[in-house]
Amino acid sequence: MSQRDSYRERWRRYRRSLVEMWLVLGLWAAAGLYAVPVSFWLGHGKRPEEITYPFGLGIPDWAFWGVFVPWAVCNVITLVLCFGVIEDVPLSEVRPVRPPKQGDSHRDQHSAS
């Protein structure tokens, strides 16, 4: 693999990692933008006798729809992302951009590239 190919491979991996980062951050933001308003809307300002308990489980509706449901959906989406979208890229296959010189420490190699 030439130095140019090594650079292209690093750039491809970097771009791929950015896409994966934005997917995970987007999932986190969407979960928060759903969970907080729904929990507030269903639970804030209600008297205890006004709170409903869906499915007879003893869990208040705000906790079920605002916490449990988004948590379960996020777990399913995370599994799909982990097993279907995110790549496992072994970093040992990428050679350094420049060959190490005599006396270079491991830290110096990575900080220069």
C-alpha cells in the first residue's frame, strides 16, 4: 500500500467515524427532544388522582410514555446501528503515514501524523 493509499484509507475511516458519531448524537438528541416534553406534558401539574396507569402495570403514564418507551426504542435503534451500520475497523491494518525513525517513541509517531 502506497503512502497515498494509506492517506486515502485514513481519510475514508475518519469520514466514516464522523457519520457514525452524528448518527449516535442524533439518536441521543431525538430521544431527549421526545422524552423531556412528553414526560412534562403527561406528568407536570397533575394531582395524584389524575395520573393514569396504562396497562395496569402501576407505572404512571408519563414514566411509561416518556421514559420506558423511548428507552426501548433507543435500544432497538442502537442494536440496528451497532450490528448493521457501524463498521468494526481494526486500526492495526493502517500503516503510519511516515515510517518511524530511529529513536522515535510511540507517542511521537502519533502526534506527528
